[in-house]
Amino acid sequence: MRPYDAGRWLLLATLWSLQFIFLRMAVPVFGTAPVAEARALLGALFLVPWVVYFARQPIAPLEHWKDYLALSLVNNVLPFVCFAWAASTLPAGYLAIINGLVPLWAAVIGAPVLGEPLGWRRIAGFVLGMAGVALIVNLGPLEMNADTLAATAAAIAGATLWGWAGVMIKQRTGRLPAMGVGAGTIGFAAVLMAPLWTLTPPASTWTLEAGAAMIALGLLCSGLAYLPFFTLIRDIGPSRTLTVGLAVPALGVLWGWLFLGEAVTAPMLLGAALVLVALALVLRR
């Protein structure tokens, strides 16, 4: 990997590992729906001007609307809602570790779709990754009940969608401009989720910390982060790009412990280790 690619990879891993801290701070105050919409809207407010005026890449929303609509649903609307809803129950560390499944899903889905070999490594890695998540949910510091299981299922669904989205973006590489895809899809997502603003709680319940977290979530984790994400998929492919999953679980657990005082237990670390071993198996070239 070239130094330029490695730098973009590190930036992406850092920004995406911070998203779970911001979710945990914003969702309890604003709710799932407004946070999901704000994430898309603020990301679009950052990306669209950047792509049009700085990168000077075409977006062409009318010409490519079918691609943008499909990608916005899989890469933005549905996973944003899934992870925001899961953040109302699960700690940031849990969410970060579950996010480690994204490359596993990308590899499994990419095998039949992109014609990549599946092999025993990908199968074993996928099983290990799911076992790691199961271990955390079953033995982690959070009590296992119906709410925990439902939130875990939502987060796994979000990770699955993001893995699928990576494959979909790779399929369109060369046919659509890399950054135009990022701006177009998140712009579509902001429009599709606009009605969710009606669920925003009264301003009297807002807090400065939650508001800052929601703004950072949109501008940094969905706006700025898409610059390295879409260009890395174009340059090194979805599987290698999504190796950021190797860093996101560890960084996410660290941020949760450092900034939110979340407990870090032996089962959590063991589960995270299983997910990392799974990623190493799946993404080994």
C-alpha cells in the first residue's frame, strides 16, 4: 500500500471509530430518527460543495439517480437508522466491535457478486467473527435481555448493509465518478430521510454536548470520512479498504473507555480478538 493510501486508510479508521462515541452522546437526547437524518444532511452539506467546487467532479443526480437511490438506501439510510437505534442500548465498544463485521460481510457478499474466491479462510473467518460478537453479547458487561439482543441484531444488520454497499460501489467503479457517488448518495439519503425531522424532540431537551456530537457525526464521520472511503474503494478495492475494520473495534473500545467511562471486560477483549482474527483470515491476500 502506498503511503498516500495508508494515510487515507488511517484517517478513515480514526473517523469511523469515533462515530460510536458521537452516536452514544447524541441518540439519547435527540432520538434515533433525527440523528440518522442529521448525519446524512450534515454529511451532504460538507460533501456536495466539496465535490462540486473543490474536487470538480460531476454528480449528475438526474443521470445517475437509480444508482444513487440504490446506494443511498444500502450505504446511508438503512445502516444509519440501524446503528443509531442500536446506540440507544449498546455501548460504543459493542458497536465498534460489531462494526468489525463489515469487511467479513463484504468478503462473503463479494465472492458470488464480484467473482472473488470464497475459500475456507473466508468461511472460517465469518464464523469466528460471528462467534466473537456472540461472546461479547453473552458475557459482556451489559445484561443480556430482549433489548440487548434486538439492538445487537440491528447493529449486525447495519454492518451487513455496509459490507454490501462496498461491493455495490465497486461494481460501479469506472462508470460513476468516485466522489460524485459519495456526494450523490448521501444527498439522496438526506432527502429521503427529511420527514424524520418531525420526530425531533423539543429544543428545551437539547444539550450542547449532544448537539456537538451530532454535528461531528455528520460533518466528520459521514462527510469528511467519505473522501478517503470512496477514493480508496476506487484505488485499492472494497475488501482492502474495509480492512479499516481491523482498527475500528480496538479504537472504538478505547474511545468508549477513555471518553465515556465504559467498562472493558475480558470477554469483550476476547470477542474483539476473535473478530480481528476473523478479519485477518478473510482479508489475507
